[in-house]
Amino acid sequence: MNTIKRAIISLTDKSGIEQFASQLSQLGIEILSTGGTAKKLREQGLQVLDVADFTGFPEMLDGRVKTLHPKVHGGILAQRHNPEHQKQMAAHGLLPIDLIAVNLYAFDKATADPSCTVAHAIENIDIGGPTMLRAAAKNYQDVTVIVDPADYPVVIAEIKATGNTTLKTRFRLARKVFDLTSTYDTAIAKWLNAVDVDSNPQFA
């Protein structure tokens, strides 16, 4: 069994993250993060590596591009027991990412405001978050993915016991990802379909 060595934590809902990240750090797990999450963890005295430093590529386009990089997605999607995947990882200097704790921009909260504009709604559509989550869930055989703070305790308990989570837990967590991303995309589609293009100044 592989052990968890590296995690990405990037959260809109940061509840419970201080204790969870602290426990990961105490277990010797390297933490990668972005933006406000990295700032919050550093304020707690935790050592955090910015994803931009990990990839060697800066955040750009007003934060629209942060984690969309082969060093992130290769590290998530590579199958640990696939020799060809491991050969390609070594050839391109990619490192495995074993745990993802991510939740998404609050699109529903932003669009609940009756004065929400199309432009504001669009900026609250998360791209990198769902991409990381789907990648991690697809590779649940090797990667633990967390979208719900309620799952932090069981993940920590299993890592403490064996160095990794169980396959059963990883599969359960992967299902949660696809429940979340399908609901998220449905909310976006529903809101955009309700926009009256003919009467909206943005489309004049």
C-alpha cells in the first residue's frame, strides 16, 4: 500500500481546516495550497507550499488559472501501479499528489442575490476546483478526495492507522465528488437558462 505523502488543500468553506491540516502536517504530509487557504494555514503556523511554486507557473488571469497544470493533474491522475505512468512521471519530473481537499466557489450564494449580474455569476463558476475533484475521484484507487469537512476525522484516523485511507473510503468519497459536481453544474445551467438575454444590458 502506498502512503499519503502530498496533499492539495484549496477551500471556499474552510471550516475545520486548521485542525485537519495540522494533523496532516504532523503525519509528515506535505501541504500544497492556494490563495486564501494558504494564507489561513500559514497564520496557524503551518508550513505550506504554494501551488504556483510547486508547478513553477504563477497564478494568472485574475486567479482564473491556478491549478490547471500538468504537474497538478499528472500528479493526481497517474496510476501508482502502472509502470508506463510512472515512467512518464519520472520523465517529466511529476510528483504524486495523494490527497485532495477542495470545495467550490459558492455559485448558489452569489446568484441568490437578486441584484447578481451575469458577469458576477460567471466569475463564481469554479473551473479548477471541479477539475481537480473529478481527476481525484476518477483515480480513487490511488487518491483520497474530500469535499465535506465531516469526512476529515475518518480520513485522519485511517491515515494514522495505515498511512493511507482504505479503498472503500476512497470510493465512498469519490461518489460524493460526482454528487457535488453534478449538483453544481445543474445549478449553473438552471441559473443561466433563466437569464433573459433579450432584456439584459450585457447582451445589447
